[in-house]
Amino acid sequence: MSESKILVDVRNLKKHFSKGKDIWGRDTEVNKAVDGVSFQIRQGETFGLVGESGSGKSTVGRCLLRLYDYTDGEVLFDGQPLSKLDEKQLKPFRRRIQSIFQDPYSSLNPSLNVLELIGEPMKIHGIHQGEERKEAVAALLERVGLKREHLYRFPHEFSGGQRQRISIARALSVRPEFVVCDEPISALDVSVQAQVVNMLEDLQSEFGLTYLFIAHDLSMVRHISDRIGVMYSGHLVEVAESDELYEHPGHPYTKALLSSILEPDPHAISERIVLKNEGAGDRFNADGCQFRSRCRYATEQCAIEAPELREVSPNHYIACHFAESILSESDK
């Protein structure tokens, strides 16, 4: 894609959760859900974030939305550091940054009808009044594949796919620039998932949106994303353009994830990489690679020195001591 300005700049982001305290209120054990993540998202692109459950990808999304305060690091939106802003100062940014969550039913107030659900953000940010607001909501409903007659219905009267469409319309109601899509299709039927993803792509082109697309469906992430970051145990282990990542994975964890994708061709033969030591890895160890206990390439170096995310080929970043040899192996 052509060069454009950096809209979101994540710098060494950390979010740690306390798992226990002593009698003086000090943390005795800490869950490092996100531990030093850095990446940038350019205006108009979709940055995909993938990884297994517990990898920290949704925590990153919530930090970008300022639903969580950061333990350390910074998120800059359009050059403005979000951690420095109080709630009053955050209000204009909340209009520019919106979200779509995994479960549309739990994110929609069951006591409000569709007109109220989509119109409420408009009311908060002073967009449209009275009949004009109603017409704007009706137009958004039609844009996401619903009908004007749905305006006065309640969330329980819709299917899961329809509820997610309402959530998307609500996110777009304040004309945002950046949308965090946190597993937006994982709760939907397979037959509906492709429809929703195609609609998100159309809306991106129409409204000039920028997406952070968080998911574990690797095939769908490749379809929608310009670039992809792979997370493991609170760290980014690989970042590359979408096709490059899928065709030339350079981190052993990325290779294992991609090997789990089912091939539509029943005659296709592919190696399934089974990771040892199921679990979250070595998250609480101070030193070394977080993935080493599950990695078939691990050596003593991996226990001593944590690999840095480094550029091993143009726009392809990998956090592994043996990235070059793994890439060469993949090309054979």
C-alpha cells in the first residue's frame, strides 16, 4: 500500500495484572498480559493481530481504547499520547476511536431499541437532532444490511449476525477514523462471517477507516489485513505484510499456527506442527525467550537472551535468534 501518515503508534506497551497481594498491599505475583509491544498502524490500513487465547491481543485492543490504563509505555493517536488525557480530554478521541466486540449481545443494552442504541453515541457527541438523527440511524441500518422497520426492535429480536451489524452501525454512528475490531466474527455462524468481513472492507473504503483486526481465524485475518502481527505470551514475535507472513513465516510459533489451517483440498498434504508443553509458555520468567519451552529450535542461548523484534527482510520483523535459518528452511 502507498505510504500514508501513522495514525496509531504503540510504543513499548505494557499491561500487567496483579494476581495476588501480601498484607502490605504489594503485588506478590503479576500476570504480564502485554509486556513491551510496539507497532504502528498507518491511516487507511488494516493491521491484523493474531495469537492463541491468552496471548494478550485483546488486552492490546483495550489499551488502545483506553479501557485499560497502561502499566508502562505509550499509545499515540494522530501524534497525541492518550495516557496523558483525563476523561474530559478523552471525549473527542472517543469519537474518533470506536470498537466492535466479540459478543454483540453483551455489548448491546437489552433495554434499548435499535434507534436508541445507535442514536445514543450521536446524542453524546452532539451529532444530529430529533428527526434528523432518526433518519441518520435508518440510513446506517440500511448500509449494514438491515431495514428501517428494525428501528424499534430490541436486541433479543435479532440473530447473532444481525446484532453484530447493529454493533457495526453504532460504531460508525459518530464517524470514527479508527475502529478496534476485537474478534468481531468469532461468535457468528461460518456462513455469516464472510458477509460481515466483506461488509467491513466495503465500509473501510467508503468511510476511509483504519482497523485493528483482532482474531484467531488465520484465514480470515489474511483476507482482510494489509499487515499482520503475531502475539505470543504478551509479546509480538513476528510482523509482516499479510502475504509475506503466510508464504514465508520466520518464527516457529507462526509456523505452528499456520500449519493448523485446514486445507480445502482433501488431497493436499501439509505438515501439522504440534507444539509441546501446552500452556502460556515462560511468561513469568525474567530472562530468555518466552517460547523456548515449546520450541523445537531452542538452545541454551534462548534461555539466557530474549530475542528482539528485528527486521530480517524488508518490512518483515521477527523475534527469534534463528529467524534467517527458519526462513531458509521454509523456502526449500
